[in-house]
Amino acid sequence: MREHEELTKKKDENHKKRKRLLVVLLPVLALLLLLAVLLAVYFGTRPDPKKAVQGDDWTIYAQEEVRDAAETLGASMEETGVAKTAVTTELPESWSGRLILVGETEAEPSVEAVLTLGEEDFLVDFGKEYIVIAGGTPAKTAEAVTYVCENYMSYLSEYEDLPFGEEYNYLSLGGEGGHMIRQLLLNGVSVDRYQITAAGGENNEAAVFLQTVIENMTGVQLPVSESGTEDGYRIEIVSGGEGASKGLKEQQFGIYQEEGTLSLCAGDPDQELLAVKMLCAKYFEYDYINETSNAGSIDLENLDFTFTCSWEEFTAPKAAQARVLFIPPANGYSVMQGGCTDGTYAYYILNNQSFSPFVDAIYKVDLETLEVVKVSEDLALQHANSLTYNSRTKQLVVVNYDPDGTTLTYVDPETLAITGTTTVDFNALSLAYNEERDAYVAGTRGTFDFFLLDGNLKITDYCEAVQTKSVKQEVEVYQDKILFGMSGDNILYVYDWEGNFLYAIDLELYEEFENLIFHGDYAYTGYFSGGGIIYETIFYQELD
């Protein structure tokens, strides 16, 4: 009996506990049920992420001169059966559905888009708030509309909307000719909207040079004048402390960009061309051989670049290079080796390695026109690794690397014929002559070290050099500097005449480095790549 009473008592207590628990849980369950309903409604009505359904009304705002194209777009959209459109040539204060901007309207997205376009270009930009359809001219805008009608109406039919997002944007870069680059933008503005200004206008060498480069790249010839028009965008070439060149010293340069102006500045008016060529080599990636750029599209923004080309200021210089000449393989001569200059012409050796020992040819290049003006007959120079010019004796001096580097050969620079040989008491790899000192520098065969020699090729000093895994190539002397070029890593190691290492310059190219010469404001670096490739090179250091 007592057991029955205790069991009954436990059941009553459990019942009371369940009742209290239900009182607590019922509001929670009700809240969860409400949340589930809301989530079901949300997810059941949320649009596809590739849709931006905002109603079936579309407002198309267009320039008057492209109204016909805009109406064609509207008719094409309505044919899908899922859109109603209205075309206006006045900027609407409000609209239902979505807004399409056609042509160069005053709406900001349209203005910004058109600034990036050349006259032969058009684009379609699917933004979240606007769709922009525009061309560089009204005719190109009409072409852009045709492109949309032909390619996006099926999307509208399926999703009841046109797409949005960068992945759907389209840019057509047109124009005739073989230009590798179709678009050159300066601070987001197509270069064809710019003018070039410089002292002397069309008589300014640097300005005309830049005009030609841009035309070769893009097909657009920019106007050149002394002052230009007050309105519009400009590329200005200034020097001698004028305007943006203020504060620049001799052999100092600046490339600055602010709003609608790109400034190319030089401390010395005679060096304006160097500032332009730096722009071409460093920023345009210009290739003078093909007269175009190596980049498909260039957008230069907010440039602020000041540099010096004075070797006295160098502590960690760099190199900007642009291809200017290709000497193709011919008659078996295919491997570029040494190079030098007499101040007017450059001389380059190419090996014919199908013979044993090798035979060679010397190519004479006019440094003003960068054209090959003469090629020697077959010369028995073996592996002619190095070439220098003795300005006192008016002779080319060749290092016959094989068999042991003790034979030097003299060549007449006019006839390119051998005039004699001499034997030295060291194993040479490379050789460079300095007229001011009447002295030579000789790279040693089998080591990275070098000799200093007098004008009679007698050793005056021995210098230990930086040890590296690269392959030592040609040596050159310039402004009391000794430069040894290394292939493999393509680095120049620079020393003074006491044999002290100063710094290294990374050439940042993949071809095999072979030689280096200096001419005026520029150097020319030669590389082996199925013949010989010559780069015009600007050595520079950035300034703070």
C-alpha cells in the first residue's frame, strides 16, 4: 500500500514538472515556428544572385544623336515579352525599374566610361545601379547597342533582367592597322583626348618623338603645339626650371601626373628627349623594332617619379630598356658576342659556330639611324668573345677567346679587315680601352678577377672581383667606372679604377647578356637570342 502511494506521488510530481516545462517551451517553440515561416518566405522569394529584378519598367536615357539606337534597344527588349521601356533624352529625376545610359550622357557613370574610350572603341558596363552602353563616337555607340541586342536578349528572356557585375562587361577596342595596343589611358582618360605641348611646338624633337610613338602604339596622332588650348587634357614637356620642372638639376628628371596633365620634365632643356624615352621604356613598354608596345592595354595613374641619370649620384641604380635593333642570323652567323663603339658607329661580333674553330663577322651599325651599314667578310677570330676600340690607334681590338685568350687581333674599323695580331702575357676573356687614362681593363679567362693594363697591354695591377655563379662576359669603361656584364642573372658589376666594388645593376631581361656600350645620354646593351638584340638602355636612380 505504501509502495502504491509513493508511486502515485512520483507520477504527480512528474506531471507537474512536464506542465512547468511546457509553460516555458511553448513561447520558444512559437518563436522558432515564426522564424521558420519568415525564412521560408525570404528564401522562397529571394532573386537569383545573377538577377537584379526591380520591376518590368526600364528607362533608357540617351543622347539625342543616338536616340534611334536607344529606341532600337527598347524595341529589342520589349520583343522578349518581359520588359516595358521608355526612351528619354533628358536626365530623369527618378525612375522605376532600372536605368540604361546610352552614349555620352551627363550622368557620371556614362561620363567616366566614355573617357576611357578611343574613337574606334565601345563598351557595355553592367553596374548595379546603371547599365552603360557607350562608344567613342555616336556611330560606335550604335554599334554597342547592336552588340547588346545580339548578345544579351536571351539572358533577358530567361532571367527577366539584364545581368549585372563585372564578369558580364564587354569592351571592344577597334581601329585599323596592326597596333598591338588598343587602349592607352592616362588617369583613366583615353589618350586621344590629349594634346602635347612643348617649347617650340612642332619643332621640339622630344614632342614630335612622343607624338610618333603614341601614333605607332594606338593609331592616334595627337596635336603638338607650344601652348595648346586652355581646355582639355595635355601631355606637357617642360625643362630648365619651368613649371613642373622646378627644382630639377642637370641630369635630373621627373614624370608627374595630376588630374588632366602628364608632365615630362628635365633639368636641362637638351635632355627633354631622355624624359620622353624613359616614359616609353618604363611605362609604355615600347618596342622600337616593332613600333608598338609589348602591353595590350596600358592605364597610367597618378605617376610621381623623379630620377637622376648622373653616375656621380648613383648608389643603387636600375636600368630601363627598350628594344631598338635586331640583327637576324645570316649565312650561319647567329651568336652575338662582343661589342664596342668609336663614338659614331657600334661594332658587333657574331659567331658562325658551324665551323671548328669558329669564324666570325663584324657588323657595323650607325648609332644615329640604328641601321647596319656594313658587314665584314669571314674573319678567323675563333670564339671572339670581346671587342673594344682604341681611339688613339684608331683600331678595333678583338679578344680571341680560343684557344687560351692570349691572342688579340686588330681590325680596321673602315674596311672591317684584319690588320694584325699580338700576344699578351695573360689569359684574357674581355677587354676595354679608356682613352683618358690610355689604359685597358682585361677580364681574366677562368676567373671573375681582372687586370689593369697600360696602353701597351702590360699589367699594372690585379684586382679581385665579386665571385658569382653567373657567366662573365664583356667589360666596358665609362666615366671612371668599370662595368663587367654577367649573363645568366644578367647583372652588371660596377667597380672603380682602384678595383673597389661599388654596386650591381640588375638588367631584368631573359636573353643572354653579351655586351655594353655608351653613346650620349644612353647605353646600348646587346643580347644573344637567335642573332643579336640591342636594347637602348637608360641607367637611373630614383630620387626621394
